[in-house]
Amino acid sequence: MSQPNIVLVIMDTVRAKNLPMYGYQRNTMPFLNKISKKSILYENAYSNAPWTIPSHATLFTGKNQSEHYVIGIEDKLRTETLAEKMKRMGYHTFGVSNNPLITALTGFDKGFDKFYSIIEQKNELLSEDETLIKKIFQLRTYEKSFIKRVFKLFVFSVRRKKVKEFIKILLSRIASRIRNTSFHDKGANKTNKIIEKEIKTLKQPFFIFINYLEAHSPYDAPKRIKKMFNAPQDRVEIVEFMRENHTKDLELINNAYDAGLYYLDTKLKELYYIFKKNNLLKNTIFIFTSDHGEFLGEHGYFGHELDLYPEVIKIPLIIKFPNNKHTHIKKEVSLKDVYFMILNNFKLSQKNIFIEYYGLDTFTTKIPLSLRYRGIKKDILKETSQYMAATIENGVELILREDGEEIVYVNNGTASTEEISILRQRLLKEVGKIKLKRTHYFNRKRLINKLRGIKHGKNRNLR
Ligand SMILES: [Zn+2]
């Protein structure tokens, strides 16, 4: 086969745990399930970060977070990207992103001949401050009332002397809220229409990157799908459940998330048939994966970021080749491996998994933590505002945290002291290699010394 076309599909926020090919009892994604039986299914795939920006940055560069430094919304992807490499290899590169964090603002359009960002007001040129205020609106804020949130943002804007921008964006948010009362998707419809149109003139071989946001909160789906999954009629904003005793709602939240997956699946099917219709299946490789998972109440968490437990880092990875070769790969892989696989003819080299999280306070340094996360429990805020690193092998995950806690997560059975010790040494070696240029994110010395000085008796075993 001469250079095959490659379609890289990021199903944003899709965790492996709720998918039928990963053992879930519900058929949440029937189309993908069918495809997975004609594909290489990676049973143990992980993202290298628990949220969008650093995770995509690793996928796009093959580097750890501590090497690419794209760990917050103020960072910009500067090193050579996958798309740029593909271009040098003779590929025609094309990207569509529905995630407002994966745009030209963060440099993720680098290397694409054409890159569409499907976000509101996409034709509007925003100044840096407007962008910032707009992003605050989009942030997950744990303040329950919209009015209260708006008031806080108003105060923030007055301090920054950006009241005009604030009003402009507020009005557009209200308009979109009114529009949003009935279901409309988060861009998948538009994305597929763009692909359908562009595919006709796109030269081969092509590399297409797509980020679909349908599984991301607020969880939503068309009425008939919600009914199928017993999901609540209103869309579910998980952030509202963070503070309260919400155990009774767990099932409903899970149902709402499942309904979103099912809707996304219908859009994947639609996408696949666009390629089929254009007679492209015989020389196109499809990669279906995600940038991170999602907490649906596990460990007291909802949403993503926050921590490195399996729920938020275990993702699907399904690679479909034109010859429909089907196998299951048990060996642990990460998005970093996907980068190298795409560039090296899909050969998998054995690499250790290294996952990092720089904490909630590094998402952005411009917006005060107190503004973003007012209302969130203090202990949760403290726990999630630290650096942590993790590695996984043979079903054993070890998480080391800056506060000295060590967490062992065992898939099945137990982990021996020796196994844990090997993982620990490996992690400390990786952490020891970190050379941070941007020290404002955290005190590197403190971090490394703390991780080195961990008292190993202080671990939690989770099953
Ligand atoms: Zn994401």
C-alpha cells in the first residue's frame, strides 16, 4: 500500500469504562463496537494527562508534559507537531476541532493546510482580553448560580478595565443559552458536513484530525436517545453535583453520559459512511481514541482534570486498517505511543507509560483560583492543586503526589512490593529528568524533593 490516508478521531471525554468493547454492559456505541471487531483493539490505552490541552499536546508532539510545557490555556504549542511532520512526509493535512481549547489560540492548528474551529462566534476576531473573559465563561465554575457567576466575572472585568468586552460576551452567552433550550449538538453535525464537502477535493494521501465534543458535559442527546438510556430530560451539568450529597443522582448522571456516547456513535457512523461513499475505505486507516476520560462520581469527583485515577485516564484506542485485521493488544499504551505509531507505520515500540498532572492551579495563571473554583470543597481544592505523576504496567497503576501520598491502583489481584518498587523507581527517574523552564507553575525543586522523600508506608490501596 502506498502511503495510506489517516483519520485521527478524538472522542473528547470518552472513557473506556462506559464502552461495550471495554466490558461495559450497555451497548453505548454500537457502531464503534462493530468497527472494533474489525480493528486492532488496545485493551489498556491511557491518555498522558487528565484533560484536553496537555493531552492533545502530547499526542501532537510525542513529548511528555514536562517536555512540551503546553499545560495551560496561556501556553502555545511551539515544537514541531504531528501535522507538520506528516506534511513533510507528503501528507495533505486537514483538521476540525469542536473544542475551544484546541484552536489557533493554543497553536494546535500548526501544520494543518486547513483547520476549522467549530466554536461560537468563530468568525469574530477577539483580543487577548476578550478571549480570556470568554474563556472564563466557558470554564467549569463550581458556583451554582449563573447570576452569581456573572457578578463575579463583572467584578473581575471592572478590575481589568474590560467592561465593554464583558457585556459583549455576556450578551452572546445569554443568546446561546436561549438557543440551547432544545438539543443541538456540540458541532458534530457541522463537522461531518465540512468533511463531506472537503473530502471531494482533498488530495491523497491525507491526514485528518477531528475532535468531537459530544461526550463532554453538559451531557445531552436527542430526546429519543435520552429515553433509551433513562437519562433526565434536561441536559446534565455535572459541575452542579460537585458540592452536594448527590449519591441518589449518580445513576441519572451515568445515564446522561451514556446517552451522549450513543449520540456521538451515530455521528461516527455518519463520518465513516462519508469515506465509504467516496470509495476511500480501501486506503484509509481510522484511529478512534480520546484525550481523557471522565469521573462520574468515583472518588467523589465529577468531570475531568482533578486526579490520575483510571476513570479519567483510561481511554479507548481502536485502529481500523483497510484489511480489517482484528486483534486485542493487552500491553499498556498511551497517546504518546499513538504519535509514534502514526509516524512509524503503526509499529508499536515498547515505551513506559508516563502520565502527569500539574494541578487545577496551573490551568491558567491569569484567572485566580478563587474565581474559578469558588464553592468547591477546600480539601478537594488542595488535593487537586498539586503535581502528580503516574505509571502503569500489568494492570498496576502507581500515582505519586507532591503531598507525599502514594496510591496504588490494581486492576485485578494484588501488586507485590517488588512490582510497586519498580514502578516507583521508574516514576522517580522520570520526575528527576524534569527540566522546567516555566517555574511559575510550581517550585520544581520542592516537587522533586518531595517525591523523592515519600514515606512508602503512606499508601492507599484501591481495587
Ligand atoms: Zn478534552
